[in-house]
Amino acid sequence: MPHGHQAVESWLQTQPAVSALYLKTISTHGTECGADGSVVGDDGAETAFSHVFSFAGHAKTAQIRTVRSYLVSLKTPMTR
């Protein structure tokens, strides 16, 4: 089972194409940062997201230690 950036790449390849990205909040403090908003797929489906990243240190080059992600379906895809 992939982990790290390979796991993210594998997951992204299974997701439908995105036609719009809306960012509501981006916040950073210490070794954590987060972002929330929503994405709209080419099929009209809308999904809200929240991602929280924890970094290994304070340096700009610090590696990501953990990611917590929450996805909520807001609108189902249009039927064709």
C-alpha cells in the first residue's frame, strides 16, 4: 500500500476532473496549517474540504509530518 506523496498521487488519479476550486480559509501557526473550501467537479458534484497539515519543524523546507483531511459531499453530480 502506498504512503507519503505516492498515496496522495494515487488518490488524486482516482478523482474526477475539477472545474472550480473555492478557498475560504488558509491559516498557519507554528508547525501547523490548514485550508478549507470546496471543489466543483466537471460533473457538477460539489465537495467541501478541510485539510490540516502538521510539519516536522518551523523551517520553510520542513517536511509534512501528518495530514488530516475531511471531505463532505454538498451536491451530487448532474445526471446525464
